[in-house]
Amino acid sequence: MKYSIEELIQEADKLPPLPQAAQKALAILRRPESNAAGLARVLGTDQVLTTRVLRWANSAYYGMGNRIVTVQQAVVVLGLNTVQELITTYMVSDYLNRPLPGYDLQRGELWQHSLGTAIGAKLISKQHHLNFDEEAYFAGLLCDIGKLVFEKLLRTTDLRQAPDDPSSFLAMEFATFGIDHAILGAEMARRWQLPDNLVAVIAFHHQPEAAPQHQMLVSAIHVADAAMMMLGVGIGIDGLHYPFDQDALKRLGMNEEDLLRVVSQIADEMEHAKELISNA
């Protein structure tokens, strides 16, 4: 049973579109000349985003002394990078916070796994001075988007009888369907015109040693993804069937003790992030 990229992309096109105001806001944030006033004007065209940004700025988590009453004030006190992170997280939550029966994932499990991977990748970047904090966060959120389409195929295919130690779940996907969820996700990202480094991460986050470029960023996502599997969040039928690349730790200047520390920190940070997004 083989499927073409085009057939699978057609399924991806059925996903709900991102809000236009959110797309414009993220486009502005990617420009070097971005400023609070320009971003506030765009956010002001969407009542839902306006409300969210104001609630974030006034939340107990950020602990602002004075009440924030305008979007521009909110952008200034939060900072452009934080606003980008929050908008992206909020938008992606609608895509990922759904049941994926083809992967044996209940509602919210893929969302939590993706959020934790994003948090972990950013922590790795910060703590090891890799200088791609925001890219790591965004890439972590999106690395498994191919599963949204691919799991429909898995509903009619019994891969639960796979051997206990297969070479790779990706290999089984490819052998069965002619494509795997990482390749499909990368093609979706490419068609959404996401940056090349994010496309590379999605394509190679399970196989960082094969990435032809952006290998450090890919390795950070791979390690953060493994940390979430260690936490037992969003494993599904495939989670224990991906080989861990020990060399990824070495590339990042990490050891097993560093990995365990990241696992602990992710668990703490996730609670704050989930509360902030769900209550805003």
C-alpha cells in the first residue's frame, strides 16, 4: 500500500488553517526590524489574539506590578521572543491537541509531548550556549506534525505486532506506506514555507546522524524528544521503537547526567507552560 506525497499533502490541506492575524504576527517577528508597535497593530486586528496577549502579560507567571491595558504595552513587557513563543504555542495547540488513535495517543498526549520537546530543546540550547533558543523551541513543537496526517493510515494497519526491537519504526512506516511521518512532516513544513533549518529538523529528528546540515539543532531536538520518552509522555505505539543516537549528546557537549537534568527541568517547566496556555 503506497501513497504519493501529493496524496498525503491533500490530507494535510484538510487541517484547519492558522489564523491570518497569527500568521502575519509571526511573519513580522521573523523580520530583523520587528518592533512592538508594528506587532501590536497586527495583533489588534484579531480579538482572540489581543485578549490572549493581554492575559499573558497580566498573568501571575510574569508577575508584572502594574496592570497592562494595551497590546503594545503587553508586547513591550513580554518581549518579542516571548510573544512569538506564546503565539506559536497557542496556534500549534489547536493542531496537536487531538486524539491520534492510529498511534494509540489520547487527546492531549501528542500536544504534551511536542510542548515538552520544545521546552527541552530550548533548555539545551540555553544551557550549552548553542544560540538557537527560539529555533529550537519552534522546531520542537513542530517535529511530529507529519503524524497528524499519517496516523489515519495507521488506523487500518496493524503495526502493533512489530518485533520488540525493530531497527526503526520509521523503517516500518516506509516499508508499509512508501513514506514515513518525518518525511511527510518536512514536506508539509516546506510547503508552509517554514525556514530550511526547521524543515531539516522535522525530516531528521529521529536520525540526526543523517542530517546533511543544521546537525546541532537536529541533535538538540532528538535529545529533547528522547527526554520526553523517558518521562513517558506521548509514547504511543511507536515511541519506544526509535533508536537513540548517543552521538547526539556528544555533539551537543552533553553527557547522561546532563540528559537526566533536562528531563527533570522539562517536567517543571511544562506545568507552567500548560497552565499559561490553557488558562489564557
